[in-house]
Amino acid sequence: ARKIIIDCDPGIDDALAITLAHGSPALEIVGITTVGGNVNLAYTTANALRLREFLGFPEVPVTAGSAGPLLRDPWNEPDARDTLAARRRTPKDAANVHGEFGLGGARLPEAVLPPRDGHAADFIIDTLRAAPGEITLVAIGPLTNVALAVLKEPRVVDWAREFAILGGSYTRGNYSPAAEFNIAADPESAAVVFGAGWTVTTIGLDVSRQALAVGRIVDRMRAMGRLGTDLLVPCVEFYGMVTADEGPAVHDACALAYLIDPSLVTLEPAVVQVETAGRYTSGMTVTDFGLAGRAPNAMVGTSIDVPRFWDLVLTTYENVAGR
Ligand code: BDR
Ligand code: CA
């Protein structure tokens, strides 16, 4: 199985992605790291811990990382600026999409086991250093932890077997007209990560907006016992209330599905640069497929085989439910 570290901000679609990774015999989760994003770091970490115990992989370490972005003063509320409490909060969260606690209507028991000590960036560095070329890093939240890791130890770029993200878009955004949430939440970190010298496998909204959890998919989840009724269905139904009318896009699951079966996603080489200064376009992933003689820094997803994607996801979930 391909060994992976999942850097995440659960998050409804993060939960769907973690469940997929856990259930797939093609992947072995060697660590989960958390970042503030969809909701604050305390909640994303608590959710990762809950998922770990609910799904039953308590031996896999969960390590918390950055609460907020690398540089930016993200605290939009002027009256909240410069207070310690505000600095601990997630700046641009997506609690409107993921629910106050991050997992929509899912009610997983509180976790018993604590996170591992230390910072996510150090976990990433140490784990990749111990097995150069073997471990894939996949980031499905804002890129702060990954940026810190590559700034502190640039060799992680060579040690990673592959680095893949769910983030960005070359057509339209979801946080703003130009920017996707994970990039918009911390554009400077994204710029560091795209400029680090590796080739970033970039699955963005252009791909993930094709994979919608429409009604018949939710019906199949409903028949999956507690996995369906306590986790999957309340997650997707909550997500569905606030996103697309045909059903929500399960973004983060697309990045994990790609790692399980790369043939699901079509990738094209491109130069991706992150807008960090734009007045209307901050966090935009400016994607040049023309290359103009420049070496690509990314393989960018352009399409996904939707029927095969859902077949993979649902059969994997059914296996988890039947265990
Ligand atoms: C991304 O933003 C988050 O809200 C989701 O969890 C996903 O990682 C989609 O734009
Ligand atoms: Ca996410």
C-alpha cells in the first residue's frame, strides 16, 4: 500500500476523504496532521481524533499544526484584531459550509485518546526524513503546515514520494470569484509550497466540482449502517443544504481517490503561481498551461471519471461499513 500523511482541516469533505483513505487497501495512513481552516484548529484536531476512533485506527498519530495563516493578518473584524483570543481563532473559516464544529450534523463520540505532542510541520519533516521516497504527502486544507515544513527543512521536497493537494482552480473560485478556499485561506503559504521545487499534483475545483453527491449516492450511504447514519449521511446532507442544488461536491475525496487510482484523473503540466497581492484576486492560482518555455511546477487535474470515482468511493465505504 502507498503510505500517506494527510494534512487536513476536517471539515465535512475532509472526513469523507479520511474515510476513503482508511478504507482503501491501496493506501496506508501513517499520520494525520491538522490545520486551522474550515473551523479552528481545536475543532479540526478534535474532529480528526474523533474520526480516528470512530473509524478504528487509533494507532495512527494525529498531530496538530498551525492555527492560522503564515503571514497574513486575516482577522477581518477590526474590533477583534490584536487580541490574543482573536489570534487563536481561524480567520477565514468555512463554518457556514461545514457547521459550527466542522462536521455538519455528524455526531461522533468525543475522542478518548489525545493528539501526539509536537507540531505538524515537524511530524511531516521527521516522517519523510525517516523514509525518503516512500511517503506521499496529501494536503486537503490550507497549506500552512506544509509551507512551514518546507521552509524549515527544504529537503522534504526531495523526500516526499509525491505531494498532492486539493486546492486551487483555473476557472472559478468558491471563496471568491477568483480563489479556492484552501489557497485563499493562506495565499503566502500556498506561494511557498508551489515555489518549493517539487511538482505539486494539484486537484482543484475544476475537477472536484464534477463529483457531486447526488441523491442516489446519498441513498447508498444511508444503507451503510452506523457509518452511513452517524457520519456520511449527516455530513453530506448538511453540506448539500448550503452548496450546489444537485448535491454537494466532495472536494477532498477527489485528491484521495486520485492517490488510490491515478487513472481516475487527467493531469496536465502547468506553471501555477499564487496571487498574493491582488485586490480582487488574492489566493487565485494563476495557471499557465502554455508554459512558454518554463518548467512546470504542477500537474493540474482537468477532469475526473465521475462514474468510476463514485464506484470506488461507495464500494470502499461499504467495505468499511461491513468490517
Ligand atoms: C476545500 O475547502 C474546504 O472548505 C474543503 O474542506 C476543501 O478542502 C474546497 O474548496
Ligand atoms: Ca479540507
